[in-house]
Amino acid sequence: MGKLKVGVLGATGMVGQIYLRMLDGHPWFEVSAVSGNTTVGRRLAEAYGGRGEVPERLRDLEVLPSDPKRFDVDLVFSCLPTEAARTIEPGFARAGFPVFSDASAHRYQDDVPLMVPEVNPDHLDLIEVQRRRRGWDGFIVTTPNCTTLTFVLPLKPLVDAFGVRHVDVVTMQSISGAGYNGVPSMAILGNVIPYIRGEEEKVSTEPKKILGRLADGRVEPAGFEVDATCTRVPTLVGHLASVSVELGRDFRLEDAVEALSSFEGLPQRLELPTAPRRPIVVMSEPDRPQPRLDAEAGDVRGMPVFVGRLRKGARERTIRFVSLSNNLVRGAAGIAILTAELAHATGRLV
Amino acid sequence: MGKLKVGVLGATGMVGQIYLRMLDGHPWFEVSAVSGNTTVGRRLAEAYGGRGEVPERLRDLEVLPSDPKRFDVDLVFSCLPTEAARTIEPGFARAGFPVFSDASAHRYQDDVPLMVPEVNPDHLDLIEVQRRRRGWDGFIVTTPNCTTLTFVLPLKPLVDAFGVRHVDVVTMQSISGAGYNGVPSMAILGNVIPYIRGEEEKVSTEPKKILGRLADGRVEPAGFEVDATCTRVPTLVGHLASVSVELGRDFRLEDAVEALSSFEGLPQRLELPTAPRRPIVVMSEPDRPQPRLDAEAGDVRGMPVFVGRLRKGARERTIRFVSLSNNLVRGAAGIAILTAELAHATGRLV
Amino acid sequence: MGKLKVGVLGATGMVGQIYLRMLDGHPWFEVSAVSGNTTVGRRLAEAYGGRGEVPERLRDLEVLPSDPKRFDVDLVFSCLPTEAARTIEPGFARAGFPVFSDASAHRYQDDVPLMVPEVNPDHLDLIEVQRRRRGWDGFIVTTPNCTTLTFVLPLKPLVDAFGVRHVDVVTMQSISGAGYNGVPSMAILGNVIPYIRGEEEKVSTEPKKILGRLADGRVEPAGFEVDATCTRVPTLVGHLASVSVELGRDFRLEDAVEALSSFEGLPQRLELPTAPRRPIVVMSEPDRPQPRLDAEAGDVRGMPVFVGRLRKGARERTIRFVSLSNNLVRGAAGIAILTAELAHATGRLV
Amino acid sequence: MGKLKVGVLGATGMVGQIYLRMLDGHPWFEVSAVSGNTTVGRRLAEAYGGRGEVPERLRDLEVLPSDPKRFDVDLVFSCLPTEAARTIEPGFARAGFPVFSDASAHRYQDDVPLMVPEVNPDHLDLIEVQRRRRGWDGFIVTTPNCTTLTFVLPLKPLVDAFGVRHVDVVTMQSISGAGYNGVPSMAILGNVIPYIRGEEEKVSTEPKKILGRLADGRVEPAGFEVDATCTRVPTLVGHLASVSVELGRDFRLEDAVEALSSFEGLPQRLELPTAPRRPIVVMSEPDRPQPRLDAEAGDVRGMPVFVGRLRKGARERTIRFVSLSNNLVRGAAGIAILTAELAHATGRLV
């Protein structure tokens, strides 16, 4: 059987480039169509200008408009900007395409799965609800905000082992999280900006859906609250977070460490191509993880979440740690690919 | 009456330079002796090399060894490294000098005041306890770790108005906090280091002493706990903190804002020369304070603590904010000078 | 006699802000009108948002459109973008206003003076040529590209003392030179970009006009060529240049040092308010000037050009040095103000 | 035939780490002994602490003192500091080891080859002169300063095609060039330092030896002079240089481009394992090469020198360009490995 043909919508941005790299040589998927905005009609290599590398095989691909009629593929990945995603993604889904999207446009809709494959693989069942309700042949599956990823993955084994009552997260996010032109150098060189518009709302809301329980075709949000302070720091790639979690019951620190470091999800058990062997890597060095040293690490580069500085807080039942994820890989392209792999492996791409 | 003559111990480092600048033209104090370590015997201007500017009047001052016999002054400021401070400062105090020290060597001793002049001016009464107990003519007064300052000052009006039960602080500290040679550029360029050796212990301990109650010649520590995560970021000057405080009772946000922005301490009422008109400046812009924009601001440059992003947390009785202080000024030289001014204005330097 | 009333066109950008600061308390000029683009009709303080400080006195000034009918002033400074300057500045000149402009739009026109007040004060005589030829009541006077400044000022005493045959300049320019949004942080963090569009042409052309000889109502360009490589580096303010100059004759290094360090121009002899005592400050430390340490230095902050590392090259008659100027002050607002002061002191603003 | 066993002297620093990575899986060489300074007796993995990764196979290797008696290997690579190299390297050579050294200690001695394998492969003949003169069984071969590399490789085809009369080079060097602790972050963050002690002398002297002619057992230095200004900029890896070369005769730009881009040396013809297919990669994008984008590029990562912005200067016979090399790979570990490969392939390691 041949590979599935995939399209990448919005392929000419920073995340688009990660898709192209990660799908280059992928055992199941093969990029065969890409769309852009300002560069429609040009060769993909030109569309990139000097800002990155395009796999040899794809350099001559024509940049298409984001129009389903122009796409002859089995599924599409979308890293479109929010506004564009709002109309274009449903167009593709209606036209029969499975859409795996990094955009926030549809994340919060009841019948749209918000996926972290290791955390809530069963939420893919919402696909059927969505299709039925909307009468679509295709569907939309979404992935979380890149910052949500940094701590929601480590929350999962804690929820399973001890329960979670409250999460306090302070993030230090890299400039790539805002897109290539998102942060002027005059704003951030030698500086920290203690605010990112709209981010704290996403980061507070999404974990409750992701860790929620699917029953009767809908997700019951998890019962804890998230307080977040999101800041921008002058790092290139990798979102770092200091996290404090009030657990549901008393705990021994070594049990928490064990729960985190031994955690595996369905992607690991299915040995999906883009699944790291360990989704959570616990570091014992006192000063790790660090964005510049660890954001590109891992057996599948950029896919594990690195956790360090595990310790008890002064308040009862509280665990504190620092976690890091690659916002372009685990936080965007990589998680969408992993989600599509999960959908494929569980028979949802037929 | 002439000015008091002051010595600066360890004058040739980064903080020493701030002392020289802040004392240049001071109405009460006049630098007349300085000590260094590797540059003893050289002119002060030479000792600095190209790393900073020395006020014209002091360029030819000879760098002395840190030996009380060589100092003919009314008081000394010390920004010696911890180990040096451990023996040198008591030597000066024993020899009759009032010592105002930024070093951590003596901060935690029962009879040594740990001062934030706006917060605990009465703790200067420990001077008498110290003198009596140790049989010294002089004394040692200390100021807190530069990171403690960032949040302990805003805690004061919250303690007064609502009580405080717990503090969670995540800091983003500038490289100058580690001294000129403290952080190699290879370690921090484009990076965040989520750990600073020894810092979290200081930051957790000091606020309890500073906000403690002095009674019967000893300080009863305040009754809350502090959880801290201290990180290093690539900023030059200014420590930023994201703070979450569980108050003692329910509160209205506007009352907390009012308590912070209207706060004044004894230094303000006494109109001490180095006291900013407002020790806490509340900013209403959503993305402030920022280290590069605000660390050098204020009517007395670098002396106010800037507070922004005031909001309620998801947990009951919890207030969240971001605060910034200049670690070299308010966190080191400035606070020691302000403390000495307070001691002088309250008749303790006679 | 009261102060002259001045308008600032394009007052809401980075350079505009420097104008407001430098004109605050100016002995001859007083800002009484400002224009902006996207913020017309708002108060000046609002127009700035959080990006800078507006002098108290000007906070409530209304931002006007760049329309001469709305300006009741004696002269205008313009830091408009090139395209806007192309039509707006002649409109003001035609309407009778003296226009002092940082923009490149009119710099290269035969009858428009391109001024460095210490270098070519007599070029202001072109004003009369311009008025006659164009039939304007007002006039346009321009100042050079901010990078040209970095080395054209040190060239002047070398031209006078030894003659100059060729200049080779390699620049390391700060991000502020491109405007607040000019350089994305993703492009420059931890990087150098060895190209700035259009810059090398300006830098190669302008010195020949500035150092040219005015005769019979036109400027005969100077007879040397300039080779330039312009690069962008992650510094905030201050353009640094490594310069190699082939002089007209053999020379002793100490004579060149003396020529540079003792240089004064007409602004110094006239003691113009914004003239630094020494326009060229020669530094003897081996590793200076440095952008972060020296760009804001000087008796008139940011106005001197700092020169260091003076030495002979391996080729005959060649002198090498490093120079630094503040691109926002000496390279933009400061030089335009100094030029207007010169025009005023020489009776050209009547 | 088995692999040659190699030792790495000074293996626990930044360059040492590159050796370990580049020799991991090398077809001819196999690391079997390493020395360090402060970490003697520890496991190699521990010696690194968190500052880098050690190939799995080498993690348990014991760190030895730099004593030839402890080394049972066929050759050694040395990245010792200069002072240590001065005595330790001759000790190894005397004891019979071929020593390939990045240190500057012996570079300028008449009978020590200073190698760029693509440029002066015949200089390896000095080995025999050295052995004879010194009575050693082993020998010392050196590689140039990392900055010299950046422009000496592009000089070679220009020398061959047109002759070279003079070179003017202005460098922008990364912080890794000074070692992990070499540049304090307080010195370089948001700054440029226009001076690097001792660097300009090396950069001016070495190209004349490298491009000199070997005859009668000695190197006749090349007949051009090099003027250099060396600066430090806040980049992590990769030294960038702006170069202006006066050629020996008039030239067409396209001929120079062709000479550079088609250049191959003996390592390419011998297909040595660490030789990039093209030692000089000419880039046509106007704003390349850039350190962050290109320092790790190439078919053999970090081994090509990237050249861009090729153009004629204003002076006769002058060509200008920008070049970039990876100071840790092509400028240190990589070039020493390539030199050892060349020695091996030409029968000098028997």
C-alpha cells in the first residue's frame, strides 16, 4: 500500500517549514500539495526565500491557494492563521478532507476534538459526533496552543495518580511562538514582556477540555482551575514553564517522579512513527531543562516534554516543577502529525 | 554641620559603582575612603578600568585594603562578597563603625536587622540588642537579597490590609544579579536557566524575618510560607517576578490596588533623600513593568518597585501580579543608603 | 524675545521621541505642534502608548495631520518616512516653513544642503539657491543617513590635515536604525545580518557631498571613493564602524590623533546649545568605543562621535580606527536640531 | 585493518566536545583515551556536567592526566590551552605520538606545519624536517586560529587565479571563540566589543605562512599584508568576516565567483571522510551568510566556508565579500581531524 498523500495549508510560515521537515521521509504520509497566501503560484523553494530549507523533493512544488478543489490528497494539515482557518478549514472538511489543525479557530467547539495523543486519544470519537451533527464527509481535529502543551502533558500522569485540584503556571515563551514577524527586536532584546495577548485565556481553558471526560458524545471539563501568567523572553525556540500543582491527595515525591518518568500513552504503545519513546523526560540536573540546550533534544527531536526541578511546595499536596516543550514541534507541527498518525492507526482515516 | 564621611567596602565591583554614583552629591553623606581586593594601592579610576564611570571627585582616591585601621569615616557601606563579609564586617563593627551591608553573611542572625526601610523601620532597634550582646561600639545592619526586594515591598500593604497566608513567586532575574563575571555569555545568550544556586532559600526565608514582629528584642517571623522558583534570563538589570499571594481574607481588587499605590513608609514621611515619593508604582498598561523600560525609572531612579497586571486568581482570596525592582539600586546600593539615611534621621548614627 | 515655535512631523516614532526629549527645555526652540499618521486626533501621550515617555508639558498636545495649514510654528523638524517626506516636506517649504529633515527623500538634490554642522556649515548657503530656483518662501535642509555620520565627522579633520583618497568602512548597526518594527527578533537574536537594503549606496554617496566644496551655488563632490559593507547586529542603539582611510600623504599617527581630538567646528565656536564641547572624542582604552557603554555618553548625551583603536594600516598612508555614533541622536534628531541652531545663529531663520 | 586509536588532550572543553561528536562513528579513527585538567579521574560523562552530550560509547571513559605514559593510542588531537600546550605537546611528540593541535603554542615555529588541508597539503612535508631537527619519533602539526580560517580558505583560489596584494578583514566573532567562560554576559549582551586581545596579530601573520611556498625545507611567507580589525558580537557560533582583497591583476567578477565556487583541494580529490564536497560555498542571496542560519550547514556540518556578497570594490583590482566559518568545527576540531585524515591518506601516520 502506498503512502497517504497529505496537503499542508499555510506551508510557507515557520510552522509550515517544520511540517515539511518532519514529513520528509515519513513512513505513512507524503506531502503532495501545499498552500500559501502571498506566494501563490510560485515554487515552494522561492516562497521560502532565505528563511529556511525545503526538502529537495518539494522544492519545485507549486504553492496553491487554500482551495479544496485544488487539493488531491488524503488529508490536510493546517497551520493557517486563526482568521483564515475559521472559514478555510470547514471548507476542506465539508469537501471530505480530514483536517488536522494547529489553529485556535475551532478548538473550543463542543464537537471538535482538542487532542494531545498521549492524554486523550479517546476524544477522537468526537469525529463521529462532528460528522453527524454537521453532515460533513471530512472533519476537523485540533491541537492545543503551544504553551498549553508545555504543562498539560505532565499533568496527565499526576491526574491519574493523585488527582489535580489547581494549577499555577508561569511561562517564559520564546519569540518563535509569535511567528516570524510577531515580536520586534526593539521590544524583546535584553527584555522580558510579562504579557501575551489572549494567551492566558487559552492556557487556562484548554487543559480542562483536554483532560476532560468524554461521555455521551461530549466532553465534561476537568474539575480544576488553571491560573496562568504568560511572559515573552528572548529565546528562539522552546516554551519554558514554572508549574505548581495542588494534587488531590497527599503524595510521596518519588511516586510523582516515577509517575512522570514512566508515563506512556497510546502513541507509545502503538509505536507511532512520531511518538517519542518517553513523552515526558524527567531531568535530574538541578538547572535543567533549558530552552537552548533541550528544545531540540529527544529521540524524536523536539517531541518529548522535558521536566526538571521536581520538588514539594510549602503548601500541602503541592508539587512544583519546571517543564519545557518545543513550541514549533511538540507544540504545533509534531503534535498534529502525531494526532494524524493516531487517527490512522485507529482506523479513522479510511 | 558637615557631611558624614563614608567608606565603601568592595567599591570596585558593579554594586560599588552604584554606591559611588548615588552618593555623588548626596546631601548627608560623602565618600572619603574605598576598599577593593585585587586593586589595592591603585587609583579608583584605574581600578575600574573601562567598566564604568567614577565621579570626577573620586577618581584619584586610593583603593585601600578592607582594614578598619585605614578608614577614617563615620560609617561604612559594604558590598563585599559573602565570604569576605563574614570576617571583615564584624571587624569594622568591633572597631566602632556602623556597617550597612548588602552581603548575606550576617542577615539571618537574630540580633542583626534585615531592613527594608519602608517595611520594618522599627527593626533598627535590634542595633541596641546587637551592641549589648556583642559588646561592640559599632554595629551591622543588613539589607535583603536583591530578589527578595522585588516582592517583599508589595507584600507589606497587602499584609497590613488583608493579611497574607502564602506567597508563590517565580522570578526572572537579570545577569547583573550574579556580578560582572557571574554568568558566562555561553550560558545565557538566547536561553533561560531555571535555577540559581542558593537563591530560593534566601527568597523563602527573608520575607518572614522582614515582615516579622519585633518584640522583646527579637523578631517573631511572619506566619506565611513562600514558595519560589528563581530563573536567570538574558536581561541586564532588573529582577522581574510573577507573584501569587493568598490573602488572609476576601478582598475587592480595587482595594488592593489602592493599598499598593497609596502605600507610604517612614522614609517617605521623613522625606529621606533617597526615598522615592512612591515606593510602589502601580502600572496600568497591560504589558508592564518590563526590565529594560522600567528598571531605571522613577523619581529616584531605580528606587521604586513597579507593580503591574494586578488581578484576582482562580483560587479564593488570591491576588496575582508582576513586580520589578532594580537589583543594583533598590536591591543593593540604594536600599543600604536609604537604610543609613533612616538610621541617621532617627538618631542612630550619633 | 520668546522662543521659536517648532513643529515635529512624524513625532510619534522612535526618532520623534528623541526630538521631544531634546527639545524639552531647549533655550531657543519650543515644541508647539506635532503630527502623526495613524494616531491623528489623539493626545500625544496616548499616541505613544507604552513605548516611551512624553515630556509632561506635551502630553496633552493633539496629534495633527501633516498639513501646513494646521501648523502655526516658526520651523518644522521632519522625521517622516521617505515616501511621506517626498510630498509633505515640499508642501511645508512652499507654505513658508523652514524644514529640517532627517528623511532621505531630498538629500541628493543639487540645491538641498546635506548638513553636518561641524563639517560643512557653509553649505547652508544653498538655502538661497533653493529658494530662488523653486520660488519657495521656506526651504528644506537635510541631514545624512545615521550611518554616514559615524565616519563622516572623523573624516573632516583628516581631510583638512592630510587629504583623503579612499575610505573603506564596515558597519555594525543597531536595530533601532531600522525603526521600532524594522527588524523582527527572529531575524537578529544571536545573529548578524551582513546586508542592509539601500544602506551602502547612501553611505558611499553622502560623504562626497558633505565634504564637497560649495562654489557658484553648487557642491563639487569630494574626490575620494567610499567602499562600504553594512551589517545589522543585535545592539539597541549606536552604530559602530571599523574604518580604514587612505590619506593623501604620509602622516605621523600622533598628528592624526591630535587632529581628531582637537577638532572643533563652527557649532563649537558659536557654543550652540546642542553642540558637544568636543564633536569627536578619542578614546585610548584598547576595547572602546562600545555601543552599550558609549552610545549615550558625552556632555551633550549622544552627540559626540567616539573614536578608538587609532592605528596605522599595513598599506602606506593608511589610518585605521573604530568609531561609534548614536544613530537616534547624533544620527537623526540631534543633528537636525544642531543644524537648525546653526541656521538660527547665522541669521537664516529670520 | 582496525581503526586507529586516538587520544584527545583537553577533551572536556567546548572544542573537545566537538571532537567527540565528529569522531563518533568515524571510519578511520576511534577515540580511546581523553585527558582533562580539573576532572582527572572522573568519568567523561561526569566531567561534562550538563554542558554537552557525550557519545554513549565514551561516557564511562576515565579522564586521564595529559601524560604520554597513560596514552596507548596511534595519534592525539590537542585542544589544550596555549600554556599547557607549550610543554605537553612536545612531550607527546617526543614520546612518539603524532600530535594534531589547535593550540597556538607551536604554530609559528619554522619546522611546524600550519595546515589548511585544502590550501597547503604539501606543507605536511615539514614533518620530516621537524623530526630530523628535533630528533623526535612523533611530531606536531598545527591548525590556524579559528578566525584565520574564515578568510584564508577563500583567499586560496584568488591567489591561484589572480594573485593577492593586500587583504583587509573586519571580523564579527562569536562568543564561543573565547571558550565557555571567556566572555561574561555583562560584557556582550546587546553590545559589540571592537577588540580581541592578540587576535589581530594572529590573523595578520598566519595567512602568510599558510599561503607561503615550501621550498628547501622551509616556508617562504606569501608576499601580501593583512590588515585586521577583530570584534566580538553576541552570536553563539560562527565567525563572520567582511573581506576586501586587492588582487594582483584586473579581473572579471564572474571569474572570481567561478574560481571560488568551483574550488577543490586535495581533501576533496582524496574524498577524505571529513572533507565537504565543496570547501567554499558561494551564496547568492543578498543577505547571506548569517551565523545563526549557516554556521551549522553543509554536507559535512560546519566544514564549508560560506561566502556571499561578492562584488567589486571602488578601488582597482579589489574584490569584496563576506565569509563565515564555524569556529568550533572548521576553525578547530574539524580542521584538525581533516588534517589527520590527510596525513593518514598520504602515508604519514605509518
